Amino acid sequence: MSGQPIEILDSTGIKRALTRIAHEILERNRGTEDLVLVGIRTGGDYLAAELQKKIAEIEGVMVPLGTIDITMYRDDLGTRGNLTVGKTDIRFPLGEKQVVLVDDVLFTGRTIRAAMDALVDLGRPRTIQLAILIDRGHRELPIRPDYIGRNLPTSRGEQIEVEFDEHDVPQSVSLIK
């Protein structure tokens, strides 16, 4: 294994993928009524903010945006040592909303399961849909994304890294072997 990153998506490719995902979200939900975006800290929250901007460009509506921290909902807390608990910031009711949960990389599905548990503790959404930038496979739970930027089959030993700039705008996605 070389450890050298191989760029999979540059900033233009990421923008293209997020634009496509925004259109798919609007099409599936028939617009923005009762639509909210919730990004998983950290990474998914930045991508959710980018999706909010894309949806506003397309529809002229700023859909509500929230972030959720899943640290206390993880099923591997005992093996992770000291994890910093972040802040969940959802300033709108989730009841009867069409929630689009956003994350950067989908791997085993455990982060998404934890995020769904956290969301349901805050309210009862009408639906929870999943938007992810990279789907790398290897599911351990029956989790399937509704919106995918790119499918990228990987080995378990490889890693995916999403890099953000100082303004939390995604710049690149790299595969590390």
C-alpha cells in the first residue's frame, strides 16, 4: 500500500455531483414544501450547506438547514476512547418534515443508523432520505442511500478523504490505498 492519495473528484466534479443531487431531491420531493436538510457533523454538515445553496439557486427558496452530532449514539463508543461531543443544531420542528440526511462518505452504515436514532429522538419526520457524496460499499447494516454523488467500490483497507477549504467548501475527494 502506497498511502499516496489518488484524486477521485476535484472541486468541479463535486459541484457537478451536488447540483445533480439537488435536482434529484427537488424532483423526488416535488419541490421544497416541508423539505429540510440535516448534515451529520463533520463533513455532512458542510455538504448540506452546499446543497441548501444549490436548491436556493434552482428554486429560489432557502430550505431549513440543521446539523446533528451522533457521538453519543455511536455503537462503538467503548472502543473509540475519548471522542469530542459536538453540537446538534436543529432550529425547526422535525415532525412531518421530509428530512434529507446528508453525509460525505457511506461505508458500513453505522453512522447513518446513529444519525437516524438521533433524529427520531428530536421528532417524528414524515420521511428520512439519505444523500451522500461517496458510496464506498461494505455495508454492515441494511442502509441504502437515496441520492449518491459517486459510487466508488473500495477495499476495507482503503480510505476516502474529503477535503474542505477554510470556508468549509468541498475541494476534493481522494482515495488512499
